[in-house]
Amino acid sequence: MQMKDVDHLPATPDFDIWPIFVLPQAVSVENGALAVTWGDGLVSRYHPFFLAENDPAPDTLHPLSREATLPPLDIAADLRVAEAWIETGGAVTVRWSDGRRSSRFHPGWLRGNGWFGAEAPGPKPVLWMARDQPEPPTLDGPSALADDGAFLRWLVALRDYGVSRLENLPNEDGLLMRIVERIGPVRESNFGRMYTLEIKDDPDSNAFTSDALLQHVDMPTRECPHGLQFLFCRDNTTSGGEGIYVDAYRIAEDLRTEEPEHFRALCEIEWSYNNRSKTSSYKACGPVIEQDSAGNISGIRYNTWLRAPLVASLDVQDRAYRSYRAFAARAQDPAYQMVFAYRPGDLLAFDNRRALHGRNGYDAKGGTRFIEGIYADRDDLYSAIRTLERALDQEPAT
């Protein structure tokens, strides 16, 4: 049974909700650390420094900001848990070896931050190909903007699939900016705070032509490429110009399994990228496939027309180019491609470091095409999801 935070329990060093699914049954001291045995038989252990710096008392945690105010070196180097007990309601109290006041901890927070022999599983990306996902996960735009629960579902789809869509939005000035800022701050680029995908007489990107675009990520020329991109189609009466989206995480995992030598090269060899502009000069480098410390795919840096010359030995060049071609072969394979038209009222949101995007060429003479774009970052998406989940969890049940 889930118990929510109640007044008699201690505060936590954050603003998150820590539901109590299971209560502590016993506590003990093991070599100066706290050991908690839970009602389901699991045991978690907590270092004294971990407990001391997360103590929610007002003299170690600011009561308004809930940020720590205790400097690390103010904790005694030989600090130990001297004694611990469970209060009525499940809070755990710790008495310290140095005689400082005792500390109380919320059982839901302790459980949620306990180590049980493996990291707690987080959200996993849903990998897809064209047969699995012929269209982006789509919600009605006006409904999502009017209902936090629907807006949250749109954001979760963006996180999990790397692409999601709102449809039926009105053709309204400033609407795209308001939607993005509801998620978090806009991240500007050399194209400005917001840009329009239009044909320019002197284009500073292939995007500002009517030509077809191969699948790519934007901003590989930045130390950290922009994490999210939003494209709002306000009008489109041209022929052609369909969007082409590819799950690059799926490509990477298929390469890991089916072409491991190419996968390793794509993870190890760094390519340099630079933008081609008369008014700016951005340069950055990195491997095509980025991994986290556990080997999970965490980002893609792939753009065929912004790659700089690879200055390396012939052996490295051969390995690099052949692995890049293996990646390109899959990115350009229709089996991986989600292809759809940009319809007036559609807002496409996608993870710019996962979902490759491109387009078919279009005939600009036969109609109008008005698509606005804005960048943001992944951190803002994750924050918005957690904040909405927290807010919706606090609402009374209906």
C-alpha cells in the first residue's frame, strides 16, 4: 500500500514526493554505517557522510531552498552512526558518535535512495524502425495544452521515443515560444532564438534551401549539441518536403549486435565538425556514438555535410570512413525511416541527439511553406516531466 508524505514525518532534502511503499522493520549499525532492513526483506546501507550531508534539519538544510548548507569539511572525518531506531510512522532517527544532535530521515526518501546491489532502473528508450513506428506518437494539441496530464503524456513520449507530435494547433503568432517555454528555457543558436525554415538567397545552412536533406543531427559543431528541437508547421501547401526521421539509437544497437567492429570505431574515433558560415565559426569534435559509463547509448553526433577533414593515419581514416558508411547505410535505409508530411497545425518535437531528421526536396514555386523552429535542452524536458509528475501526484484523487 502506498502512503504519501504526512506532516509528522521529517522533511526531505528536495521537493520530490517520496511515497512509502514499504516500511523499515529493523535498523542496526554496521562499522559506523546505518543498515535498514525493510518489510519486504531487502537491506540497504548508508554511509555516515551520506546521511550527515542529507540531514534535513534547518541547521544543515535551508528550509526554503532545501539546499544543503553544511560544508563537507564540517563533518568530522571519523563520524560514525552510534545508534539508530525506528519511530512510530516509520521515520528513522540516528544518534551520532561526535555528540551532535540526532538526525531524522523520511522512510520513503531512505528507500528511494538506498543501494540494493544494482542501480534502480530508469526510463528506457523505446527503440523503433519504420514498421514499428510509421508515425510519431501524436496527441491533440489543444487538448494537451489544456490538460497537464495530456501535456505530460506528450513529453513522456518525446523522452521515450525521441520524437512526438501535437496536431490541430492554431496558426498563432508566439504559440511555439509559449509551448517551449512551458517546458523550460529556449536555447539560442547562431540562427537566433527562433528561426523560420525558409529559402534564403544566401543560405548559411542547407536547411534554408528547398533541397532534400540527408538524415542528420543539428549543431554537431557545438561542444554539447542542442538536445531538443521543435518544428511548428503553420502553413504548407507545397508538394514534397516530407519529414524523414530515424531512431539513431536503434541503428547504434543494431550495429553493436551485427557489426561490432564498426560499432567500436564509431564509439572510439572522434570526428571534427565545423559550420560553414560567413558570420560565425563553430567547431567541435566527438565520436558518432556516445555511451554512458554503463555502456548505454547516450547521444549521437552525425551530420554528413558539416564534417571537417579527418586528419589521421591511413589506417585510422580507413576504419573511420568504413564505419561511417555502415552507419549511413542504415540511416538511409527505408526500413529505419519514419516518413510523413508536415501538416498545418503540427508541432514536431524531437531529441536532436537521438532522432536523425531529414526531408525530401520540395517545390517552393507551387505554394507556401511556413515552419518555425526552436531549440531547447534535454535537461529541461526531464525537469518538466518530473515537476509535472510531482504536481499531478499532489492533486486530490478524483
